[in-house]
Amino acid sequence: MNHSIQFGPQRPYDVIVCGAGHAGCEAALAAARMGAKTLLLTGNLDTIAQMSCNPAIGGLAKGHIVCEIDALGGAMATHADATGIQFRLLNASKGPAVQAPRVQCDKKAYQFRMKHTLELEANVFIFQAMVDSLIMKKGKVLGVQTNIGVDFYAKSVVVTTGTFLKALMHVGEAKSEGGRMGDFAARGLSKSFIEADITLERFKTGTPPRISGSGIDFSKLEEQPGDETPTLFAFYDTRDDEDMFHVEQIGQRKLGWKPGTDQVSCWMTQTSEATEHIVRKDLCKSPLYKGEIQGTGPRYCPSIEDKYVKFEGKAHHRLFIEPEGRNTDEWYINGLSTSLPFDTQVDILKSIPGLENAQIIRPAYAVEYDYAPPTQLLPSLESKHVENLFFAGQINGTSGYEEAAGQGLVAGVNAVLKSRNAAPMILGRHESYIGVLIDDLVTKGTQEPYRMFTSRAEYRLLLNTGSAELRMLQHIDKQNLTSKNRLSKIRKKHQDVLHWTAQLEKDKTRGGTFGDLLRRGTDLETLEFPNEFLSLNEATRSEILYRVRYQGYLDREMKHIEKFKQLENIKMPQNIDYSTIKGIKTECAQKLAEVRPNTLGQASRISGVTPADISVLMVVLESKKQRP
């Protein structure tokens, strides 16, 4: 491929991706894998895939998303595995459906790997420039204008601006423009969106101080080691060696090393009574409680100010001291996000056991930014207001690297499909956590930074991490998201799972069939499985055993899904005037008009729409069918 830069209307790209965070990286790679000429624009090449907050990937439900990204050919999983310095399986004592891998990454190593992967991708061109505005005509996006006076054109544009839109950072009373400490804010794009009738609102997030490890008294902290046997994200059982560690193939492989080895520890401590006194005394200095911050913050990652105000009576709050990499002495204090003044931050640290002499090397801060309420999007993540314009990541009101990356991948795929006049890839709620995430956003919207939890997925028993490749096989196959060799391995895995799930219900051993014994809780070590079954790789065997052991529960969920599909298959006309429909309340009509659901199933999930409203809509749709 000719990698000379293409600019001007006569030399368009297939896809332009604006922003190179976790959403932007996955969007660009997905588009490129589908054969699309892709331009990735970023304000700073040195911050591609930067972990602005905690250098960790995965966790409850988030780990499921990472496995799904890997199944769809994405890069997050392999890079997290390859740069992980501590691996833990959360909820290990519970059922496999809610078990979730989490990895503490070497922050810079992850970032460099992702950048290098993009550099090596034949269909990706990376360019450093800030996007100032969109080029639009008759309701369609044609390209973007940059801060250096160069215009780029494309068939589709994906916006992944993170926290940078009109971003404002707060450290006490000190304010500065920027979406991240040390980086500029993106100012012009917000104006383009408003001109296109795209509504913008404000959210806020925050980050804790970073400290030097030399001042930490580890003798006062509780050690938190990684798992002896690490749980990886990537489906290595279906990957070739050359697919596993793409970047290392040019000579960077660390001989004798494999993911999960040479782990480091994290540490735990907690706030003290003195901490509470300091925070409460200086609440008047917090921009959050002075009313200077208007944006809503994340409920599930509250600042230390919020913790003491909203959880009054709780004297101590747990803190996790986490390393940012192997080759740095910088540590992250998970649980101590704040926008209090710097001198207050210093006092807070002195009050925490083990951190009395710790030196702050990066202050904590809060950042306010524009986001576009996601009910303005189609399920494909395309804007309802501007054709060929896609949104992914925090601009859609989400928080978290994983949520951003999952959206980015889907937006990248659909941007290509739209440029080819093909039907979009829509992941169902029963197929993936990514499907739940996107459906929640475009159907229900969000009043606070959205974070994924297992409780948000009604079919979570079907969405265990080990089944991601199998659940989304049809999408992987149809969109050519992986190599042919890997696709054949996934198909073989699928066949093996189907065969042995049925076979273990038939094959008898002492005490009954293998299926009966597994559901009774018989120890696996005591069961004499057929040699052919034992010859399968561990990942395939685990998936088979999971399906057999939980057969009754899984069958029940499949029945619910079939009922769900009945509503999902009923298409909603986009020209309905909901205000004229008798039998539904004004509020309901307004919400239906705002979301414009594609199906009756989507309509049923809109907040405020009742089963009675759905019944009315079914009558209306039926009457429209009967009209000549």
C-alpha cells in the first residue's frame, strides 16, 4: 500500500478516526482489517492508547468485554496479556459466568505496543493533528479540518475524542484547559456538533495523585499478589504463534518470557480518621462542592470528597497502591481521586498509613468535558443527525478503557460497512456485553458516566468469558475480522463444543451419564472421561463442562431469548408520529420520539415505556399492516 498522505477532496480515505485513545485504536484497526484505507488522527503521537487513569484492564464485566474484543479480532486483549505485570481472576469462588480476569499492565509498554501495532498495519495511516471541525454538506459528513490547515476527506468519520471536548481541568481553585494533564483540549469540534443539531452535555471524571515508590512504607501495607496461574484474556487456543505477539515478530520478543510470568504485587491500605478530618475541613475548597464543576461524575468511582459526604459514618475507605510499570517507580493510588487543592492532597497522604512520607509526582485533578447523549445514535453508533458520522468511547457518556474499546471496534466495523452500503453489524444483548453496552446507551441513554456491570446483562449466564468466540462466530465470519486460519480454528472449536456437550449427556459411566454426575457436583478428578474428550485443549474442555454443568439454567435463558426475538423481529417504522397514538402517555410518546427505536424490542427497553405501551404499539403496527 502507498503510505503517502492523502489530503483534499480528490484523495479521500475510506474511514477517518478522530482520536487515538482506546476507542480510536480499535476503530482504526477494525476498519483496516476489513481492507479500508484508514486515517488515524491524534493530537499527540506520543499518547496513543495512553492509560490516563488506572493502568489496569478488565475486572467485573469489563473482562468479558476484553475477551469479546479479542474474539472480534481486536488488539486490547493480546496487548494486555503481553504487558501484564499482575494477573487476578475476580470472583474466582463464584460461577464461571461472573468470573472476570483483570490485569495490571505496564502502562508505557501497553501504549508502545499499541502504537507499534498501528504502525505495522498496512491499511492504517497515522498523522499528528488536532481536528478542529467537521466538513459537512446536506446532512452528511465529508471529512475533517485540522489545526494545521490541512483538510482530510473520507466516506465515513469516527469520532473518539474521549475527555478532550472543551475540557477543563481542576486542582482546587486552579483551572486549565486540557483533557488530560499535559495535553490540550479540543475546542472546535463542539461547535461543529452544535451546528449539526447534536446536543452536548457535560460530564466530569477524576484521577488520583501519583506518588514515588521510594517514599512508601510497605511494611504498613497489606500485600496483594497476583494469581499463581494467570488467567489471560486472549483466545490463544485459536491463535497462531504469529498472531499472538504481533509486535515481537520483528525481533522484540523477550526470550524465555511468556504472559503471566514475573508478576509484581499490588498493596492495600486505608484512610484514617485524620483523613476524614482533612477532607471535611477543606470541602469548601473543592470545586465539586463549590459548584464550579457542573458535570455529573461517575457514581461507581467517586472522589474522596464524595465518599465522605455520601457515605457518612464510614470511617475508613480502602485504597489500592498499584505500580504503573516494571521500569518506573511511579505508583497509582486507586480510590483517592480528588480535585482538592495540592496542599490538601499532601496533607491527605500524610494521614494514610504507609504513605506518610510519600512524594506526589503528579497531582490529582478533575476534568470536565463535553459528551453527546447517546440516544442521538443509531444502534450502529452512527449519528441520527449526520450521515456517515460515528461516535465511540467517552463522547457517548461511558467510562473505562474496555467500554471505549468495545464501542470503537463496532464503530470502526460499521463505518466501513456504511461506506460500502452494507448492513451494519449489530451485536445482540444475548450475544455479548458489548451488545448490552451499546443497546443501553442508544436506547436508555445515561445520566452519569456509564460503567458496565454483570448485573446489566439479563442473559449473563450465556455470556461467560470462555464462549465469546463462539457467541459471535457469525459476525466474525461475515465481516472477515480474523485470519482464515483462526476462523477455521473457531469453527472447529464450535463443532467440538456442540458435539461433546451432547455426547456427555449420552455417554455413561459409573453412577449415570457424565452430564448427570457433573450436575450433581461430582469431582472432575474422579470421572474417567473418554480419551478423545481429554485430547481437546483446556479452553474447549472448560466451555463444554460449563455448558453441561449449567444446562438447565442455560436452556431457560435460551427460552427467554426466543421470546425476546419475537419483539426484536418486529420493525418499527421511523416515520411514526408517537404524539398521535391514543393510549400512551405524553412522556412515553416523547421518549419514543427521541430514541426512534428500530424494533419493538428496543422500544420495550426505553426507560418509562411500560408493557401496556408495548401492547398499544403492537395494535398500531398490526392495524398498519391491514391497511391497503
